[in-house]
Amino acid sequence: MANLESTKASLTTAEQLAREELIDMVPYQSARRLFSSANSTEEKIWLNANEAPGNGEYQLSAENLNRYPDFQPSNLLDAYSEYCGLAKEQLLATRGADEGIELIIRSFCKAYQDSILICPPTYGMYAISAENHGAGIVKVPLISADLTLDLAGLKQQVGKVKVVFLCSPGNPTGNLLPQAQIIEAIELFKDSAMVVVDEAYIEFSPEDSSAKLLNEFDNVIVLRTLSKAFALAGLRCGFTLANKDVITLLSKVIAPYPISAPVAELASNALTSDLNKMLEQVQSSNKLRGQLALWLTEQGWCKQVFASDANFVLFRCHSEQDKNQLFDLLVSNNILIRDQSKQLQLENCLRISIGSEQEIAKLQQLLSSY
Ligand SMILES: Cc1ncc(COP(=O)(O)O)c(C=O)c1O
């Protein structure tokens, strides 16, 4: 008893009042939390967050900042509707795709009752957002041989989960999921769960989008972002694509003014007058990715290069020692990549985001000295 009292006494007021499960919860270790861009005098090469290299200057008119923006700025929705070929009623603009993930979980999962399903290795925010909300997490790992869906495993979870997160192209794996498998998963869960296809990287292989499935199925949601191919990660702008009833529901949960006026203005320009910048960016990134992947296969320390349909390459080293030494060699030379070795099935794996040609050349030059 005395022990319990002394533990309680050592807690701050906030810790005593907070939801207990948050006290020990580890937040998402984003690339910028692991390596902050502040407090550094040295120039860094950022290849750890799958951003695009710089895409030029953006001009803002920044008028009417004394007024709240529209709930969903019409210039932005018009631009995205034109870009993706869906009606405005099928779109919700959010603060990055990350906010879309959170809204979906909060809208479909009752806290401490319902669960989401993820297919690891996969993007970390699905689990973090679920944990934050008090939703359970069911895991059906990707099939290790080719990193595709374990449909038999998914079938066993029908009726037990409310939201299924698929990531295509996958992060950190890089590969697209076969369209036939995505359709099969949607059909499996058609009466019991929403199937979310996270397409944060779809611009790097646009013909494989699942957005067209929205017209066929009621239980599909597609997530998109301007953070990757559009080179606008700093803007925090993403889109949830779904049928009207889903968008109506999510609109009840989102903050009242999620998109600031400057964000709406810059994002609509990127989607219209500046669209070619993105297309050029994708072309050069895909070319560079092919060259880097080939080069990696030729290195003695590289055991495996994963096929990628996105703007990064995942590779496996022969040993943990190689993995650690390669990572440290790059960090000590101010080049930051991402260690993925703690993810299921990804022992000794590192992930390199495709930066500029000069950045990738510098990385190759350094790694050649290992
Ligand atoms: C698969 C995936 N989904 C969503 C996101 C989040 O994107 P945003 O910057 O739009 O929040 C990321 C970012 O790395 C990602 O890799």
C-alpha cells in the first residue's frame, strides 16, 4: 500500500489524470523525431522519410487571412476532383494522409471494443492511431516470399475487425499489392469492415490505383497525400477518397477548419498549373530508383534488394554488423536513411528514399568506401 502511495506521489498531476494507457505508450518514431532538422549547423541529406527533393519556389497571395477558411476549400476540392477523376462529394481534404487514418479509426471503431487489421511489415501509424484511440490491433502478416496478402489469413478475421488497412505500394516494402488480391479482400469484408487502401505512393505507379473500385464497392476508402510525389510534405495536405456516406461520416469527426488558406492555395496550384512538376519529379525518381536498386545488387554487403514501385528502395544486409556499420557511416557523414530492421520479417533491412541525383551519388560514393 505504502508502495502504491509513493508511486502515485511521484507522478505529475497530468500523469495522474491522463488515460493510463498513454503513460507508457511510445509515440510514432517519425523520421523527424529520430533526427530533428533543428539545432544542427551541418547540412544534412535527408533520405529517411520518402520525401521528394525540392521542387522550386512557391508563391502565396496570402489574402484574407483574417477570415476562417471554408471547411473544405472549394479551389482545393475542384483541383483534386479534376486530378483524380472523382466527384467532390467523394473527397475529404485532411492534414496529411495521417489525419485520414486517424479519422477512419475514430469513425468506425468503438474504443475498447472494436479492432483494426494490419498486414505487417507496414506503415507504423495505423497501429499508433489505433492504440491512441483504444482500438485493438489484429495482425495478418504479408506472405514473406513475395510480400503479398495472406488471403486465407484475412478470411479468418472476417467479422472480427471493423477496418482493414492495406498499403499499396507498401511502406517500407515498396511493392504494389496485386489488384486481384485487393478486390478479393474488399469482397471478403464487404459486409463487415471498411477496407482502406493507402496510396501515399501511387503517383509512382499511377495505373495501379484502387480509386476506380469506389464505384463498385461501398466498403472501400483510398488514402492519398501531397507529401510524396508532389514534394509538399511540409504543407501537410492529404485526401480521403470514399463514397459520399463515408465522407459525410468522417466530416463529423474532423476539426472545423482542417485546411488553412495558404495550404489550400499552394496545394491547388500544385494540382493544376504546377502538375507537370510532379510528373517530371516522378519520372526522374523512378529512373534513379532503378539505377540505385541495380547498384545495390552489385554490392558485396547487400543480400537482397526488394522490388519497389515507390520512391524508395529497401534492401537487406548480410549481417547485423554490416547493417549497423553502413547506417552509422552514413549518419556520421550527415546522410540519413531509415533502419527498418525492427519490423516483422525485415531483419537487417535499411530503406533509402530517392533524393536528388547528387544526393544519391554522394550516398553511393560513401557506401562504396565500406
Ligand atoms: C504509407 C504511408 N501512408 C501515409 C503517410 C503519411 O502521409 P502524410 O504526410 O500525408 O501524413 C506516409 C508517410 O510516410 C506513408 O508512408
